[in-house]
Amino acid sequence: MADNWTFKGRTWVFGDDINTDYMMPGFTPAGSTWEERAKYCMRANRPGWSEQVKKGDLLIAGRNFGTGSNRPAARVLKVVGIACVAAEDINSLMFRNCVNWGLPAIACKGVSKLFTEGDIAEINLKEGMIINIRTKEKLQAPKIPDMLLNIMGAGGVIPLLQKEGYIHPSKEDLPKTVMGAEQVGE
């Protein structure tokens, strides 16, 4: 990461219709830690993928990314090591969960065709610029509003509220659920 809003890393390229069931399958054991849940990420469509991801890698996807339930799939991707997501379009609930859990994400038409898996991408959320380092091709996406960047930059809604003094930073004081997702293993 060159600055707070520029992410540079190896790409993992997925197609269209990657839903939250792929990212966080319903059979993941309730009560397990986030690290244990992350082992199941994308297992149905890419077995072994979660073990191959390195911290700082970037996920590139096609249309309809993140449809499905209100599972905290964004948090699972973050735990796996994904630093930023760029997709043709992102389901609105998934995008909100990315913001809530502090996983930088951006929608950009044409992004899934810009990369071959393993290419190095540079994604600047503040400017909306996405670059394939190998081919030098660029795409301009809509810029992410500062308000959302502030939430993502703080690590998500809960860390921002803690930082601003609205909630106490003690684990014991955190709600048992956040946005419908059980708080487990932190």
C-alpha cells in the first residue's frame, strides 16, 4: 500500500455471480473463530484458495459480486488476507458489509477483463483509478466518498465508533451482534 487508499498486489480473478455462500458457506461451524471460518472461503468453487492467498493480495471479480445473505463475508475475505476488492459491480449489501468490516472495495465496469490472475494491480480508491502494472492499462472507476473511506480506513464501523468515543473499546462492551453477524473470536 503506497498510501492509505492505494493498494498494490497480486490479483486473484473470479468470474460473475460470486455470492456470499462461496465466501462464507453456511456450514461453517457457529462459534468457530474467524480464522477457522476463513479456511472455508471459496472452497466450493476454488478448493484450497484460502490457503494460497497472501496478506495484501487483491480480489478481482465480475458482475454481481457478493449477492446472497447478510453473512459477514467481507470480514472473512479480510481475514483470508485480501487487502482490496474490485468488481464489475458489487451487491449493495455486500458493499455495505465491506465498509462495515473495513475491507476496501470498489466497483468498476471492465475490471474483470483488465487482469489475468497473478497480474499486479494498483487500485486507488480515493481517485478511483485501477491499473494493471503488467499491461499499463487503466480504468477509471467512481471515486469512493470520503465518508466511506473514513469508515474503511478506521477498520470498519466498530473501530471508528471506538476511536470517536461512542463505544468503549473493551470486548466485553461490544454488542454480541453487529449488523446481524455474530461477534466471534476476537
